[in-house]
Amino acid sequence: MATIVDARGKACPQPVIETKKALKENGAPVIVLVDNDIARQNVEKMAVQLNLSAQTDMTEDGAFRVLIQQVSSEVLGAVLNDAADALSGMLDTMPAVDCVPCMPVQNGKTVVVLSSNCMGVGDDTLGAALMKGFVYALTQLDTAPDTVLLYNGGAKLSVEGAETVQDLKILEENGTEILTCGTCLNHYGLTDKLAVGEVTNMYTIAEKMSEAGKVIRP
């Protein structure tokens, strides 16, 4: 029996996250209802990335209904055979090359840097919505980042009244270190408004970034 995910009216990235969660908890098939074409495309792409099939039709009220299910063994076998044949042909025509040492796997902690309360450049209203969606998406990752650094306009994301505070609290509960620049809070008159995490300084921010194995800047 298919699990129903009604994601109509929900902003990105919620349709994808809720679909992925349903697949993880219940497996395929899953039927996803979305009300815009971008959400439909994102859900379909996510299904393909998970090696699942996605078939879409329209409901009577104009919504998209995406059926996600396992790819049949016959189709999967044909795809694998085609890929094997193509790879074999490529190997036959490729010249021999000398082996080179592999690059070492990057170790260290993952640090997310939020230097603005908007994501991207253009429209600040859109940018604020994108940043809210990004912080929410961090809470849904299989592995939470080790540290989130907030400075300059990003300091506004961790203070009272910010729509991102609850998601930052969820990250903190899951073990993520939330650090906001004290100079930045003071500059914006928000010194007494910090709602999640701790106040930090620029030396610590530089230290966290320099020691990180991966730095993510949205």
C-alpha cells in the first residue's frame, strides 16, 4: 500500500524532505501531491537519484501526483547490461595511462558559514525565504554539521524573533555547535537578543574555519 505525502502548499525543500523521509520510514511506493511544477521536478529528480521510478499525472484539482516506486528487475537488468556494454566499448578504445596517486580523503569537521540573513543576491525577500529553507534543510541531513558560524548579517538568524531560531535549536540539540559573532550582535544592537547557541569572537571563527575539513557557504 502506498504512503501518501501531501506536500501541496509547502515551500522548498519540504516536499523533497518529506518524500525522502516517507521512503526511509515506509519504503516505496509513495504517492506525492504537489501544487507547482518546480516541486514536481525536484521530487522526480530525488527519486531518480535513489534509483526509483517516478510517474506523474494530474489530479482533478490541478495538482501533480507523483508515484514513486521500485524499478522493475527487468528494467534494471536492461539498464545495467546497456551500461556494461557501453563501458566495455569505452575501455577497448581508451589509451593506456600511467596510474597517479589518489588524492587523500578529506577529513575534519564540517563547518557551515552563514554571513548573511539572505541567501544569494537579487531580491532580499526571496533571499530570506531561501536562507530559512537552507537552515531547515540542515536539520534534515543524515549527518548534521559540526559547527554553524554566524557573523555580519548572519548574526540576525540566531536572535529572538528570527524564523530560523527553532531550526538552529534543533541542530544544537543534535550536537551542532552554534556560534554567533559578538561584535556583529553588538553592531546590530542585538547583544541581549541571542536566542540559540553561544557568542564567539573572530579568532575562534578563524580557528574553526582553518581547522575544518569542509566549509559550506550558502
